[in-house]
Amino acid sequence: MFKKVFSSLILSLVVVILILSCSQGGSKKLTINFSHTMAPNSLSDIAANKFKELVESGSDNTIRVNVVPNCGLSGGDLTKAIEMVSTGDIDIHASSPNNLANFDNRYYVFWMPFMFTTEESIYRICSNEKIKNEVGSWSSNMGIKLLGFHNAGARQISNSKKIIKTPEDLKGMNIRVPGATIFIDLYRDYFLANPTAMDFSEVYTALQQKTIDGQENPISVFDSSKFNEVQKYITLWNYVRDITGWFISDKTLNKLNEEQKILLEKCANESLNFANEYIKQSEVDIIEKIEKQNVVVTRLTSQEEKAFQDVSEPIYTKYQNIIGEDVINLFRSVANGE
């Protein structure tokens, strides 16, 4: 009799332990490290923190999101950040898709000059399923998944020397560009400037010390990075319309259950749409703000903009074989609403 009672007690104890174990496992907290390339309070940072808010609220704080600006998890190294997503050391990374061009040349298509001639064209690219599937197939080869895109604004050129209105005005100027071959080729061979590639984290100091004359980035980056303190002139020429892609590590996805995966993708979509709406409203305000800070803002006419477009058009012949004619044609077709 005693043995039966004892056995029942042991069995009950085991059941209780299993229940407690399952209960604790279900409430176990998960931390997602979310890296992006821009400064605190930039568009990338605002969008990432929107994602953090939505995920933490939607998961009852069982999933926490750690947002790290300025590529802080990779020591400011943009290429290393992509490698760390592939290995699972960074869970989600937000950056220009072109930062993946060192791994796959097709990503250069996002930075072809005057590829996206209007703001509407960039939203077509961001929302088009053919584009998402095409780019998604490139990133899947690297062990990462594309979550989606948002508009990051047109890249405008600033400098500390003079107003830029014609291609000739760029001749001989020292301009910081991202570390991508296409920018080096474009500025050196077509605009006849002196392009200097450097990590974004070094740009402010280089401008301050006048190691370089200028840089090019979306107006929101100019503002969040306080470039008004070191740059007097900015030209709105819309030569490249930036896109930010969100990429998640396959290794991170494999750690998630289906409910968590659905939640992250839903929150990502909401955050990307939020970023699109935010930039629509903010760019006009930012331009007004920097004009009040005594930055000289030059707005090009369509004819003046076309002069830059005509000078840079031959680069398409050079990069057709590097990117692929089919990829360029797909992007141009979608951008033009065809």
C-alpha cells in the first residue's frame, strides 16, 4: 500500500515539474538584435524603434528588440554587418541593399543614377512582388531573408565650397561616397570628381576637418547627422533615390516558432509602411529647417537635372554586364509603371 502511495506521489511530482517547465519555457524571453547603418533619430532608427514597439507590445514583452544604430554591432563596418547577419550574430539588419553588392553585383541596380526618376517610381519598387521575389532570391543564397523595403529618400549632394548646378561644378571636388565601385566609377569617370570611399561613421569628422569637400545622402541623413554644422551648400538633384532593405538571418528564423515568425513579419510590414509615410511628411519640413540654419539649398530645374542624367547615362552600358540586362530592364519597367 505504502509503495503505491509513494509511486503516486512521485508521478504527481513529475507531472507538476513538467507543467512548470513547459510554463517557464512558454514565457522565456527572446532578444532580437536589430542593427542599422544610420545615426540615432535618423529615419532608419525611427523605423527600427517602431518595429521594437510593435514587436514588444504584440508579444507581451516575451520578445525584446535591441536597436543598435551606426552599425554598432559590427564596429561601423557595413560589409561585416552583412556577414554577421549570415552567421546569425546579428538577427535583423537594415541597410541600403547596395551594401550587399560586395556579395552579389545585382544589388548595384538600386544605385544606378536616375533609375527612379520620381518619388512614385520608388514606391512602385518597394511594393512590387516581382521585385521582392527577385531580390529575395539573391539574399536567400547568403542565408538571409528579405523582410521588405522602405523609401529612404533621394540622395542629395552637399559641400562646403560652392553651389552645384551643373556637372562641371563637380569637377575636381573631393566627395565622400559609399564604398561601392559604382559610386567611384560614376563620380570619377562621368562627373570628373575625386570620390573618396569611407565608412559613414567617419564622414562628419572628415567634413569638419575638410579632408573632403562634400558628401551625398538623403536629406534626412544630412539633418540627423548634423551636417549643417560643417556643410554650407546642398543641391537637390534626386540622382539616386535610396531604398532601405530589412534582412533577417535564417539562423534567427530557425529559432522562432510559427507564431513568432508571423508576428515579426507583420510588425516589419507595419514599420516599413510607417517609414514610407514618415518620410513623405518629414522631407519638406527638414528642407525648411536646414534653410533656417543658413544652409544654401539649390533646387534644380528639370533641364538642369537632365544635364546630370545625360552625362551619367553611359554608365548603364558599362554596368549592363555587371548587373545583368534582365535585372536592369525589370527595375526600369516596374519603376516606370509598365
